[in-house]
Amino acid sequence: MFDGTKLIFAQGKFDMWCIYHVSGERKHAIKDEEVFSLLEKYATSPTRFQLYHDFVNIFHDVTHVTNNGVLARIKELSLAYANAREIEFVLMFLYAGMVAEENKKFAKLKKYIKRLGVHQVLIERQRAQVAANYSKGKKWPELQQECDARGFYNNKSITKLIA
């Protein structure tokens, strides 16, 4: 990243897909709520629409592996913002979080969980704490309906495969 720090995947409480922010010897496990709090700062400005657009642009290229082209694009997109370092950190974390979700064996909605949270913060102006914890305790079909209602998850085939 611009500031010389990096994000890595390592063992967390639940799986090998915990995202850590590494700066020198310091390693910190990042929580969605922390990053959503950074996003929340943009939720009251017109910048939120561009930020959401850039996030969706990245979202479409997420697979189960990290892609150096996407990482380079995040760096480039970040330069368009007044606080480029912060936006780069946010977008890198969200990208890593979506890659992690794509790798979770029993996750049904995968990367769509992050998209729901980002949409809730930037477009719906929900508080970061609410959006970061929204999916906890909810069943995947309910969350799929939430995504459907927002127009970004219309894959009914998953219901057929799992039902």
C-alpha cells in the first residue's frame, strides 16, 4: 500500500481467512466495523456515490484468489480521492474480505455479504456498527432477499442447489 503497510490472510478465531494489517512488527486483525466506520465518513457527501461505484467495479472482478491487476486498479482508483491512503486501505480491505468470503466453504452468499454492508453504509446511510453486524444471526435466504431487494443478487439457482 502507499504507506508501506500490507494486508495479509492468516489464522483468525474461525478460519484461515482473517485479514491482518501489518506495519513493521505490528499485526492487527481488522474488523468490518473498523473499515465501515471509515466508509461512514463518506456517507454524507457526494463522494459516496463514486466510492460505491468504484467498490462495485472491484466487486465484479473478485474470485477466490487475489489478482495483481485488481490490486493495481485499487491503487489507481484511490488516487482520485482527497484521502487516497485511506481509500486505498478501505478498498484493499474490502477486496481482501470478498476474496476471503469466496473461499469460505459453507458461505452461501460469499462476496455479496460485503456488498450488502457497503451498500447499507454508503447508499442507505446506516451506521457502521449496524451494517457490520447486520448479517449476524440471520439465515442466508433472508440475506439473499435483502440483496435481491437492492437489485444485486438475482441468482435463484443457489436456492435450487441448496434447497
